[in-house]
Amino acid sequence: MSSGMQHRLSPARASAVAFLFAASVGVVACSGGAASDSTAGGAAGGVASTSKGSSSKYACPAAPKDVDTGTFVGDQLPSLMVKDCDGNDVSLDQYCGAAGMWLYVVHTWCPHCNKVGDYAEELATSYKGKNVVSVQIVYQNDDHAPATAADCKAWRDEKKLSNDITLYDPMGVTKPLNDSTFTSLSLYIDKGRIIRGKSHTDDEATIRQGIDGLLSEK
């Protein structure tokens, strides 16, 4: 089995990574619905490319020297525009300033995503007061089609999410974040907006380990 931590690092990027999972975990995820799908709109529609001096209206940190803006572990997360369950535009930049972000990409047809969804609210609530932002982005619905506002509301209501923020991605802007064909993707993003790790798993302990790693950074 391959590791649950998915990453691709050049030597220049390697020094930017503060932690990787110490434990080797098997990939637990559905295959075939992530990197190989054909979401309408492609990846470009909601991506606002950022440079070293981002012009975002939010107080997002500039990328450190020798750190790229991109979608691999060790990169600084680019500006991504998705929507809330009412169809309003939401920039992930608005969560700049958090001590860490757990970003989870949802395919509602995937049983592993559903397992994570069932405990996501409890997990998010357990980090209350620690300035951790938990975000679930609904990417595909039960028909493997791009998510809609109705799918977002249905996921939020079915999983009883409130502390765990629920958004959806109708334009497929989160697709580049997944550099494999597996679903159940978690990203662990630090206070500098650096992607410190990725995992494809429904295991709560593994996800907690990723979040705790963000909080242990100096």
C-alpha cells in the first residue's frame, strides 16, 4: 500500500515542509472520481493567481522566499473562489489569519467521504478556541456531476455541519489540489497558507494528526 500522505516535492520545496506524517497509513479512498473527471468549467474559472505580494483584500501572508504558489505539498495555497450553500462567492482567502486549516474535498457518492462527514462536526468542534478553520467543499454529487447549491445544503444538513464550514465548487477550481485519482482528500494548511500535508483517508486519527501537526508549528 502507498502512504496516505500524498506529496510531490522538488529539492527547493522540501525545506518548506515543516512536517509529514510519521506513521505510514494506507490510502483509504474511492478511485476514479478525482483527477480523472471532467467537471464543467475546468480549473481556471475561480482561481485568482497570487504572486509574492498578493493583492487580496484579506490579510493573507506573502509566500516565503523560494516557496511557490501552487497545489503541491510545500506550496502556498493560491486564491480559490468557491461558493457557499446559498450560491454566494466565497474566497478561501477570507480564512487567512487562522492557525491552521483542515480543507476536505467531498464527493457525496463516495462512502469514505460520507464516513468523514459523519464525524466532521464533532472533529471541528473539538478544535474550537484553537483558531483552526475546518472547511468541507462539496465537489461532486451522487451523480458524479458538479455540485450545486442544493447538493451543498443537503450535505450540510445531512451531516449536521455548523462549526465545520460547508461550501461547494461548481467550477472545479479545487481539482488541481488532487494530484491522484483517489477521493477523500484532506489538505492541512498552516498559518502561512503553506500546504503542509495531504492525505486520502477516512481515518479520524490520521486527520487529527494532520491538524495537530499544524498547531505544533512554531
